[in-house]
Amino acid sequence: MSGSSATATVVSVDGRRIRLTSLDKVLYPETGTTKADVIDYYARIAPVLLPHARVRPLTRKRWVDGVGTDAKPGTVFFQKNLDDTAPEWVERRTIEHSDHSTAYPVLGDRATLTWLGQIAALELHVPQWRFSRDGEQENPDRLVIDLDPGEGVGLAECAEVARAARAILSGMGLDPMPVTSGSKGIHLYAALDGSIDSRAVSAVARELARALEADHPDLVVSDMTKSLRTGKVLVDWSQNSAAKTTVTPYSLRGRSSPTVAAPRTWDELDSAQLAHLDFREVLERVAQNGDPLAPMSRGRVDSLEPSPARLDGFDATPASRDRLEIYRSKRDGSKTPEPVPTDAPHAGSGAGASFVIQEHHASRLHWDFRLEHDGVLVSWALPKGVPTDPGINHLAVQTEDHPLEYGVFEGTIPHGEYGGGDVTIWDSGTFELEKWREGKEVIATLHGEKHGTHRYALINTGSRSGSGSGKDSWLIHLMEPPGASSPKRSSATSPRTAGPKRTRTTVGSARSAATSDTAPMLATLATEADLDDDAEWAFEMKWDGIRSIATIVDGRVRLASRNGNDLTASYPELAILADAVDGDAVLDGEIVTFDERGRPDFGQLQSRMGVTRPKDVAAAAKHAPVHFIAFDVLSHDSSVVTALPWSERRALLDSVVTPGGAVLVSPAFVGDVAAAVATSLEQGLEGVMAKRLDGRYSPSRRSRAWLKIKHHRSLEVVVGGWRDGRGSRASTIGSLLVGVPTDDGLRYLGRVGTGLTERDLATLSTTFRAAARSTSPFIDVPASDASDAHWVTPRLVVEVHYAEMTASGRLRHATWRGIRSDKSPDDVASDATSLDLAGVSSPRDAEEG
């Protein structure tokens, strides 16, 4: 072992300290791929790998001394149990067997992936089922078919069988997606809804294999016997057994070269050049096109929040259901004094207007807030009680509907029964209903027998409670009585913080104070660890588009970029905002395009940027229609609302914007950042935005009331030069020289060449001809990079992804993302300040520091 191999390096990965050793050890001799390369790959591929492996027991195949060669393979061993040397922060779950128990690691974050690379766990295998929140095995959420070629056949024949299997699975209502295994064959994945167990899924898979064998007897075999497989493709259905595992998508393989289990498109399977991909090819493909398998992880998301159904705006409640079914399922009338009616309530009979608030000393003291509606008492649990200060909102967790008879119930629910503890009536009476938007908003004035008259608003935050119950979380707000003047009061939503005072203006001043010329509020780049535990946060998805302020006045719409540039002519389809908004308003949002999988596609959006001629706009809109995703409101009619807390602005946004067509409202979720980040990964999005519930909107300011948490490192940089290409790019641009503006000048960050398309190169060539200059704009470009460079005036902003920042301040493995025509070099300087480039950790940084 060389001296450098023996050197230990401590790195920080997402707040976890990991000791790395033997980073230059060659694990793949054929290609010279080292342990450092493996660790780097797993760190960079984490955003798309983790959703396919999360919450599943992980089995590892380890090659401690490398995979060896075909002539002399390296030693490999399977490992299921988590040994004592594993870091204590690695998530783990135990499976009980008849004669022993096994503690498995659960792959949930990039730090764990880094540790796995350190121990040379090259292959990562998981079953088709997940753990439930209480550690139990759930039903499988996906079906997997392994197409394994026998002697004399290869990928082409596997692709032929895959297409035949696709036809059968599609007829069953499933949408299979292919993965070239990186070893020999192809895996087919299809999402399931979790309603059937592993035995039933295996039975279905077995019948599929037999059907394919019957239809294609010369090509397909379903029997595992090796002697029958020559010249045929084995359709291995056994991967669906609860005891079996499959290599997870994006895992490396322990072959002679570092190939990957790579998700593919069906178009690729039709190619005569279909081949397995190595890790470099996979990284480049993902950087350019994302994860083709991403829809699989949306098949069944069991996070507390936010569910894909909510992201899609789906919140159906069958009108014909028995609204007390859940209530009865939790109670035995022979064991509890609570009323347990046997008949379903008469839906639609809700002419009554009774309410009751009950003090409930269960395992945790809380108050139950119940309003009569549609024949039942619609119920919320208030962990912190009924709000008594208009400036302090309380959490309200919606629970199951209760029978009307519960309105007079007081007594003791026996210990061990659901909700066991003492129940007393805190107040009861009648209410006047002002608004009831099913599942979204309720406003009512309560006339109580004990505590008098009070007006409350219940607002659904769109999230799930953090208790693991899967119940809807709301906020309950004490309102002013109808017609009352606005007193000076705090508008904070947390008992621990005080917010700004409410301000109101005239119509004229509202339009002048908050218009599309208003510079938007900016977020601060952060990690999950930066969230203040003493604050309450809401989370939204981070949309990959163009920030825009939309002003709607007298039925007319004006769009402006974050720099104040008029975008209206480029996106005429967004004139629909006038119909979607109730009254005049100024909205903050993002202009995005979506790909065929429903994910934001910034590359496609670039074809719309800067296009203003009506004929060109119309042509571009056919291929890249845009949407406006509203996430905040700055003014409405006569009021500028930037001084209100986020929670109140959000409620106003939901009430004034009706989503439809090209107009969407960004879903917001209160509570669990880990679940929000996990779901953002599973949706294939960039990350999440964390917003303080009590935070005000600060135009043009970068605030810590909004934090952006990204899955991967990305950076907006300024182009200062370029170098000639080689090989196939000999006649055009080979790489860009990029940097960030500082007080001293343009600081050099390195070269970017990966990811550029022919169209990008043509656009850049035209831009650079007009911006050419004879001297370097950088303050610190090294001579080796400057020797053959062509310099340009530094005004073009582009976005790049990168693996890490080296100790010398250079971007490592930078990949092109696209031109940011909506941003200026001044914006880059501001963003770079919040990033603190010098503080980005790397293995070398850690070793030297």
C-alpha cells in the first residue's frame, strides 16, 4: 500500500463526519477506477438513487480488495447485518427471524452512501417492499421482472422480451420501465399500490413469465434450470419474493468495469447500439435528462408529507361514504362509554349548527374542536389548546368525524382503549357559518355557553401531522369579529416569536407599493441543519424555472423578472392569470415548463427565454408551454400584505388564486423537513424551500426567513472565456472558463465542458463573437488554463452542477445546466456571498484543516 493510501481523511457529508482511507486504492483494475471515484459517484448520484432504495433493508456485496480481473476475480462477500464498526448515525431496522434477528442498514441519505463507498460496498441490493413507520414489513410497492440472457443471447434479445412483457403488463394497468442491469440483462419495474402481499405479486409475476414462454417458446424460458437457458432469455419472477433482493437502480456492479444498473427509456431499448453504461455515462445522462425511473418512486409515497396526490391537487372524498366508518373502527361500544352508533349518518342533513370543545386528558392533554356539518361533528385536535391571542395561531390536526351524540359526551374512556382518558366539555353552543371550503378552509363565529362569542378560521396547510398518523394538519386562528376595525396586534404564528404588525393601504398606494416592478424576496442557501428549532416552518418544493412577479390589475397581466425586466410578451399564455385571480393582486411565483413526466424542465424553458416576436413566441409555445406556479402574494385589492406573516399570506393566496390550466399554486406543507426533502427527491425536484410561518415578505432582501435546501450542489457563474474543443468538437467550443464576481474582480472557479449540446454551442458561439475582448477578465486564472483561452466580457450567467469545491477554490466535476438569462452578474455576486464558497468542504479541505 502506498503512503497516500494509508492516509486517513475525515470529511463532512451533510453534517456527518466520515473517516475515509485508501482513497487511491484501485477497485476496478481494468479501468483504474479508485475508491475515491466510487465514493464520488455515489455522492453525486445520491439524489436519484436514494428514492429507489429508501426505507428498505439493504444487503451489500463488498469487494474489499477490488473486483480483480476476469482471469483473477477479487473476493466478494454478501453482508446483510450491520456490524459494530458502522457509524452510529446510520439508520437501521431489525428483522426478526425464527431463530435470530438481523439489523439491516437503511439507505436514507448521502452520508450513508459515502460510508458504503468507504467499505467498498459496490453493489446495493434491496427487496421490493418497504418498512412501515413502526418498523413492520409493508406490502410490496413495485413488481420486478429480471430478464437474464442465457448463453448465446444478449441485450438485444432481452429488449425483445421486455417489449413483449410491456404489452402484457400495460394490459394489466401497469406501466413498466426498463433498467439495464449493468451485469447481463434487463430489469423491468412496475409501480404497485401496496394493496397485495409479496406472495400474490410473485404469483402474478410467475404467470407473466409462463405467458411469455407460451407466446415465445423459442426465445423465453421461465424455468430456473440452467440447462434449459441456452439461447433463451430467463424471465426470473422470483425477485418478488419478500425474501429476495434486486440490485437497486443506479448501484454500481462488481464487474470488470464499473457498470451501473441504469434506468433507460423504451426508445433506447429499440436501439441496435443498446449497451450497458458505466458510471461516468450515467452521471452525464442524469445531469442532462434526470431519472427516467422517477415515476416509479411516485407509485406509493409513505412520507408524512407531502403526498404525490396532494402535489397533483387530488383530494377526493366520496360523497356516498359512511363518514363514521373510521370512528366506529376505532371503538368497541361494549368497552367505552362513548356513543358508538351503528347506523351511518344522514349525509346532507346538516341543517344544525352546534359545536363542542372538549378538554381531553389522554396520553397527551389536548382540546377537541368539533363543528356540526353534514350530519356529523367534523373534528380537530388542538395540542396547544384554543387560541386566545389573534397574533398566535395554533396547530389543529384533523381527526375522524364524530357522531352528533358526541356533542354532550363527558366521561372517562378506559385506559387501553383508543383515546383513553378523561373528557370534559370546555365549551359548547351554536355557531354561525361564514365559509366552508371542504378540506381547505372554515370560518365560523362560535356562541359559547361558557366562554362567549369568538370568531375562528381553520386553514388547511396541505400537510400531514408529524405524529405519523397521516392526519391533515391545519392552523386555527382567532379572528376579529365581522366589521371590526383592525387593532394593533402581533401577527406571529408561534408562541415563541412576535411578528410584524398588520398594515393596510389604499388601492392606489397598494398598486404603487407592490407591483411587478417590486424586487422579489430572496432565499438563503442552507441545509436541514440550519433550520431554527425555535421556529415553525412550512415547506414547498423548489421549482426549476424563472422567478417572476405577476401584477394583475383591471384584468391585465404584467410579468417581470427578478431584475425587473418585462417578460409579458414572451409568455402570452399566462394572461390566464387575470381569470384565475379574484380581484387585483401582485403575486410572486415561478415560470416553468414540464417534461412528459411532469417534472420542471429548465432546458426546455430556455427555448422560451428572450423570445418576443409574436410569430416566434407562438411557435415556441407549441413545443414548450409554460405554467405560472404562484407561491406568495404581495398585495390584494386595497392591501399591501408583505408585512403579514407567511401563514396569513399563504391563506390569502389560496383564497384569491383558483388553480387551473397554466396557473398552479405551489403546495405547502408544515412540519417534517426530512419527509419534505425525501418526497422532493422522489418527485425528481431540485430541493425544498423552507419558510418561517411567522416570516414577513422582505422585497429585494435576502432573508433567513426563507431557506433553500438543495439535493445537489449547483451554482450560477459568469463566463469570462472559452477554450477550443478537440476531437468531435475541434471546430467549436471545448470548455467554458467561469467565475464569480467579488469586490476584487472576477474570481476564477475553473472550466465547464460536460453537458453542452450542439444547440448550446451554437448559441454560445454567437454570444461570444459579440462579447470578445483581448484581455482576461479574471483576477486569478492559472497560466495553464489561460494559455490558449479566448476572452469575453463577463456578462453571461450560466448554471452548473458540481461535485465539490477543491481546496484551491475550483469546481470539481462541473456540468453545464444552461444559460440564466433572467440573472445578471450582480445576482451571482449576491448568491455567492450566501454560499460562502471558501467554506465548502472537500476531502482535501478536511485533511488540511
